[in-house]
Amino acid sequence: MSFPLEEELVPAGLEAVGMRTAYCGALRAGDIGRTVSACGWVASRREHGEHLAFVDLRDHTGIIQCVVDGASDLRSEHVLRVTGKVRPRKEGTENAAISTGEVELGDCEVEILSVAEPPPFSLDARSQTDEAVRLRYRYLDLRTARMQHNLRLRAQVNSALRRAMEHQGFVEVETPMLWTPTPEGAREFAIPSRLQRGSFYVLPQSPQIAKQLLMVGGVDRYYQIARCMRDEDLRADRQFEFTQLDIEASFVGQGEIHAFVSEAVIDTTTAVTGQRPPEIVTMTWNEALERFGTDKPDLRFAMELVSLDEAVAGTEFKAFSGSETVRGIRLAGGGESTRSRLDSLVERARNLGAAGLVWMRVQPGGVLDSPVAKFLSEAHQHQIIAAMAAEPGDLVLIVAGERALTGKVLGQLRLDLGQPAVSERPFRFTWITEFPLFEGFDDEGHLVAAHHPFTMPHPDDIDLLETDPLAVRSQSYDLVLNGWELGSGSIRIHRGDIQRRVFSALGISEEDAEARFGFLLGAFRYGAPPHGGFAVGLDRLVAILAGEDNIREVIAYPKTQSGADLMSGAPRPISTRQLTELGIRVVSPPEAASDKQGTTAPSGA
Ligand code: ASP
């Protein structure tokens, strides 16, 4: 990963004021002869003769070497103000690895502004430090160049997104945090009301309903860098609270929404990386599953799934002839794979649900080395090789079975074998359209909305709502970046008649709908414009642009897998007085707290 240049960290024309006259990382040969004051933390101290020491002073812009006389009381992470004369380093001692490597501060006068206890981990050894320790002392972790870079990059992304949205006529409107259930379907965080005991607010899973109401309210083009809260299990790309670029617009269709969002993400990516990403490709959900076995295709590499149905037509090999479909992927040069490697691929495919995995090493002359070669005629073997466009030295992996399963297994094997790290360039944004309106049935036999119940069906499929609901496509769409889902959105239903039909398909009765979303449906009776919107997951976008595989690296104060904030100790019990005031009695004491790391506050916090 690369850290920003000093020019990006000290915006042009920003003068050092207050206690300092220079930033540590900004000093250059051109400053030689100036007497400056710099402020920061002691990054390291190296003795230099009897009295002298080299003290590396660090601020958010970098490090400057200071030559200090009598530095014995200067310890790691002490906060100093150093006044000295910029001078060239002794010949041969320059350090090309840092931006100030040609110079140092000499004749230094040091003022200790604050002393520091020895830090619990060395900031230079961040990568070897357990994440739990870094999160517990996050304020120390934040001093590292990597975290400074990530937080500043995040701010740049926010600011570029705001510019792009404002440029397109969008207005930022803040929506409430104390809210009521919204329809994304995740578990919600509830906040007890003190004034209306027994009633609860809900933290918004997204501003979904609020933004649709803004459309009814005539706002026309809304956006917000919005905080959203979902009480779901955490993963590398998911936190309880996350940030979205949330948008909604009136009197437009899917094409315009895509154009708004595309401009925002392309401009932002260009602004923070200095490189315009490739044009955004659009493909339907069906095509994505067909070609990549997933609705989050990573287009940075090929290895597409290939149908072998025609190539194996008429075969007597039961595993192929008795299956709904036969599909394969080709790993160029993979023919060198050892038996144990191939066995582990078979194992992986089985774990993913496949009955088996057929491997074929393509030999010179178009001969197949495969445990099933003896069951396939020469013609079938040649047809498979031709369909896969396989060359000698390649490995072909084949799965037979149901369409969805072959897609899932081969889609995953394709990623296992070919996917670069998510943050590796180029940044390939992809629009996926025409998702199904429903994703299946719940335990009670009701259809489940794939996006949310306000998603407009595809105009050609509305009449299938009652007869063949699973075949109904929707006007919803996802944006994918390098195989990560970056966000989703849809054109909304603004007509009561269609909304009633969708609710009825979902098994939501009129009373139910009234109770859950009555205030939205009520508003629609007073004139709702056709509208649609989108939400881009900012934590994921920033992580990818920052070169991080984990969103915790781009969040100032993230939570652990178990939902704990190791620094503040949250969540923790509240006082009996507070509970009484809220009218709440805790029935089962949190004895399980012991398996949550760090729920006790660190000493001194
Ligand atoms: N509210 C949706 C979400 O958070 C996005 C949208 O449909 O605009 O996923």
C-alpha cells in the first residue's frame, strides 16, 4: 500500500500556526537555514555520542529527525515542541525512505508538552500487534501512518461524493436516528423511551422510508452520508453501524439513478486514486449467475463458467447424462496441479454442496488425464476441450447437477483459484440489474422480498405476480466492486394498486401493512411522485480504495466480531437508576459477558 505524499497531508497553503511554525513531514532541502518549531510525538530516540541523541519527532504528516543535546528524559510518545534550525543531514546519512530524509533539525531546544507512559505496543510493530490490543488502545493505533492515511482518505471520499452529488443537484437532508422499523429485514437495535415507558424507538437500518417521504415532500433529489444500524452478525465487511451514501430521486427511472451513482463513484475513485476506473459494465442478474456463478461478479479476471451441455450431449457417463446441467471452468496452466492439490479441490467442491468434482488435466495432443476419461468417448473429450477453449497444460474443473448448485460451486472455485485481493487494481464497478422480486419462501410459506417490499416489479412481469411470482423480475439493482457488493437500490412502487398486490404476494395483510408502514402508505395517498434510489456502502468503498481487506481498518472506532468496543468497554450494564427511569427490568443478568472480550473498561479509560 502507498501512503499519501506530504502535499496531500498538508493541504497547499495551509500554514502551521499556534505552537508550531512547521509540520514534521513537510520539511525539505528548500527549508535549510530556517529556524522552525515543530510539535509531535517521540517516534524513536537513538543515542549519538555522549550527550547527543537523534529524536524522531512524528506528527500526522510524517517524521523529522531532531538532533538533541541532553535527551535522556525524552521517552517514546512524549509530546514535544522542538525548535531548531533546518540543516542538511551529514553526507551518506540521508534517508530516501522518508520525505524529510535529506534534512534534520539541529541546535534543538525541546519543550516537553506532555509525558507518556510506555505504550502497550510499539507503533512501528503494528502489523505484529494483536488487533484486540490495537483496538483497546485505538487512540495510539490512530497515530500510525496507515490509520492516518485511511482516515484522511475516508474524508476525501466523503468530500468527493458530496461534490459529485451536489454537482448533480442533490440536496443533503439529515433524517432521524431515533426512528421506527424500516423494511430491510435485518434485526434492529431498540432504544427505550423514557417518556413513553414500554415504547421503543428503533435505530434506522437505513433512511429508506424517510427518504421516500422526502420524495412525497417534493425534495426531488436527496442524498445523505447516512449512518445505519443493523444488529447482525459481524464479518470482515460488516459492522453494527455503517455508513452509506444514500440517495433518492423523483421522476426518474433506473437509467438515471445508475448515471447519478456511477458519476459519484467514478469521480470519487478518480479523485482519490488519480486514475479513472474502467467504464461500468451493466449485466442482468441472470447473466451474472450464468457467466460467474454469483450476483457479485469480480470482472478483473476471466475464468468464466462454461456450459458443457452441448459438448457432452449423448454421453453415457451417468454423472453427466443424469444431471440438469454440466458446467466447467478452466484454470490456465493449472495442469501442473499435483494429486493432493486436486484432491483438496474435490473436497472443497463437496463441502460447497457438489456431489463431486471432475478434474481434467489437458495433455499435449488434446488428450485428457482424468479419472473419468475412460467413461467419455474421444469425440466427447474433444468437444469438452473445444468448448472450454483449453490448451495443453490447462486444468478443467467440471461440476454436474442443478443449475444453481453448479453455479455456486464453480463460482466459488473460480474465486478460490483466481481472485486477486479485493483492493488490487483496476477498480471494476459493475451494475447488476433485474434481480428477482422474491428470493423464495419463508418458514410459513410466504414469499420473501429480495430487496424490500416497496420494490417495483419489472413492467413486463407485473401480471405474473399472482401466477408465477418467483419468475417476476424487479426494478432493483446492485453495484458491485471487485467482487464485493457495494450497494443496492430500486425503483419504488408509488401506486397503491401495485403495492397491494405485492403485499398480498408477501403475505402482508392490509392491517399488517397499515401497522408497519401505515405512515408511508398514508403519505402515498396524497400524491407520490414516481421515484427510486440507491445506497452505496461507504465503509466497503473506502476499504477497497485504501487497499484494505477489512473495513475495521477504515473506521476510527470499530467493534470486534462479538460487537464489543474494546476501548470504551461498550456495551455494558447501565445503572439501576437508569433502568428504573426507563421502566426496564433486566431478567437474565449478563453472565455471558465473560466470553465477550474487553467488556470491562481498560484502566485509566
Ligand atoms: N435502503 C436500501 C438499503 O439500505 C437502499 C435503497 O434501496 O435505497 O439497502
